[in-house]
Amino acid sequence: MELRPIDIAKKLDVGTSALRHYEEWGIVPKAIRKANGYRVYTEIHEAYFQCIRAMYPGFGMGTVRRVMPLLQENKYIEALWEVNQVQAELFERKQQALDAASILSPDNIQDFMKKQQKKYYSIGEVEDELHVAATTLRHWEKKGLITPERNPENGYRYTREDMRRILIIKTVQSSVYLLDTVRDILDKIQHHSLTDARKIVIDALDYMDYQIEQQLRGAYYLYKLIDLLKEQNN
């Protein structure tokens, strides 16, 4: 069965230029060329395009660009494990976000602060207490997320309030990733709006719920494509 690019583009609600880009990236097999130079696609091409469009919302184009070439090499199991890894990472992020939402509750923040009895902490103590590497702490300092002032008496650089901020950055970043979003959360906390800060994490959790649905939909189309490719190769 021969299919024109415009036919597939209309069905998938994309431009024909997107189809050409996918072909240039090597994530779909090369189109058949007629004598006049026009591209012609087959049902296999269509299945590739459908799979790409279905996988993109849940997995992102990075994963798609890793998986599709594997299928063209008949490395179906490798492709499935690639997808499984992304799903496992989403599950881990979900658990981290749940922890972040819990830590951002007012009671838990207060309990944490009660345990911090010292006025100043060394960078080594922060590493041990909060399990944040010194290199990460210095990176956050450069980004302006924390602005410690060194104690002239002993050289210790972090206060109890710094410890609180570092805890929040650590737990929030694990779920929302973008430092700009973390900075927004810290600004809200700075203005005593812990509820608003926690809502950002809850929104991230809601998005993850949407993402897992999209991942399962993408995995369904991937399975269909693999099934079709196996049938063709037999």
C-alpha cells in the first residue's frame, strides 16, 4: 500500500515537514522515491509515524530518537528495555515528589528545625546531615539559591536557616528538576507561603499522573509497531 506524505500528515495532524525531519533524523526508514522524486510511504512508515507521535508526550523526543533506530536494527528487546528505564525513572521521581510534598508540610518543616540545635554548620556537616554533595551546594550558591555567610570564628558557612533552605531545595528539585522552579518555590517560602510552595510539588505530581498515562499509550503503539515489524520479517 502506497501512502502520500500529505495523507499521513493529515491523519496525524502534523505538517509534512515534520515527517521529513523524522526521516532525516533516522527515526523512520527512508521513504521510497518514485521516478519523479516524490516520496511514497508504506503501512510500516505509517506505523512508525503513529508510534513516534504517541510516544512523544510521555517519553519525550530524546527517548524516541534512541528507540526508533533500535527497531530498524531489529533490536526489539533493547528498545523495550530503553522504554522500561524511562518508566522506572518516572516512578522514582513520583516517590521523590511524594517525599517532597510531605517534607513541605508545616509540621515536618517545624520538626526539622527543632532538631537543628547548632547556629552554624560546616559544609561537611551539611553533607552528612542532608546527603547533599559539596559540589552541589557550591553550584546552588553560584545560582543564588543559597547565600551563606561564613562565621569568622570557625569558618563554618551554613546557618540553621540555610539548612532549612537546602533541605527544601533538595527535596523539591528531585521532583520538579528546573532550578528556576525551585527558586520560585523558595521565594514563596521566603514570603511565608508554604502552602503555595507545596502546591507546585502537587502540580508536578499531577503532571506525572498524566505522564504515566501517556507513557502507557505510547508503549501500546510501540508494541503494535514491533508486532508489525516481526510479522513483516517472518
